[in-house]
Amino acid sequence: MATAESAAARITRDLRRRVLSGELKPGTVLSQSRIAAEYDVSRMPARDALQVLANEGLVDLGAATSVVRELSIAELQELYELREAVEPVLTRLAVPNVGRAEIAQMASLVEVMESAPSAADWMEANARFHEHVYTCVDRPRMIELTEHLRRLTDRYLYLHVGVFGDVDHLHDEHRQILAAVRAGDAAGAAELTRIHLATSHEFILRYLLEHELLLPLVHGSERR
């Protein structure tokens, strides 16, 4: 059983990376049998990996095959609107409980993000940076919702970090959030988190429009 779980986790991580990076493009069909053959495993871990990716909103699950979900302007906007509604509130509630250890770890993660790592490593550090704040409060459902929304926006964030770059403003915003958290400024950290989300949303949307990527994204939206 442990071997099957390990195989499923390994396949999940690799397929997630390939979806987020665009190696597996929207509309790509993923069959359990082909995944099992590619990773030299039985169909059970392949099925389990696809189930996890479906739960994360990266694929649409079928009986034997799954399809990489389309990107859409409508989804981009809805996800960021939801995050702006929930994440700043959770941040405001959590800041009074953030301790020195969490602040030290956040500072280290800022340095990691500013050291020009791979897009995947940057996104991992970014997720952990914010987790060190919002997980410091007893709001399990809000935390679960926030983490789910973060996973759903990962493909869009990957466009920002891995495709068109220009993340200097994200680094500045992270340092401002860190300073507010260190000062115990719950309201300030919450507002900076809201601005952080809003500017990232606007930046991604503007880039898509300017680079004529709107057409396929709108088509993807219309199919849903």
C-alpha cells in the first residue's frame, strides 16, 4: 500500500508540474493506461493521481481518461475575486498569532524568491510564504478554501512567473506584507494582501490581452 501511495504522489507531482508549465496543454487527453505505462506503474496510482489533479481543478475527470482543463478569462476573474474576498480576512485574523519563527521563515522565503529560482520553486516558496501567515488562526474551513483557491490559480500564476516574468513588483509586495506582519499590523497586512492579489490579477489579465491570448481563452470559457 505504501508503494502505491508513493507512486501516486510521484505521478501527481510530475503531472502537476507538466500541466502548470504548459507542457501538457489545455485539452490534452490523459488516459490512465498511458500514464501507467509512461510511469511504469499499475493503473491504480495513475487513477489516484488524476483524481488529485481533478480535485485541484487542473483536469476534468472521466471514467478512463481525463482532459487538461482550459484556461479562461472568466475563471481567472472569478478565482481572484474569491481570493480577494477571503484571503485578506483570513490574514487579518491570523497576524496576531504569527510568531518569530514564522516571520524568520517568511524572510528566508522572500530571499529564495528573489534569488531567481525556477518557476516551480518560486511558486512553492510563494505558497509557503503566505501559509506561514494564514494558517496561524483557528479557521480550518477558511484555510481549506484559501488553499483550494490558491491551487486553482496556480496555472495563471505560472504564466506570470514562468512565461512573461517581471516579478519585481511581487517581491516588493512580499516585503511590504512581511514588514506589516512583523509589526503586528493586522489591518495593514490584510490590505497589502488584497492589493497583492488585485495587482497580480490585473497584471496577468493585461498581459493576456496585450499578447492576443484572449481569443483561445474566451473560447475555453464559452465551452464551459
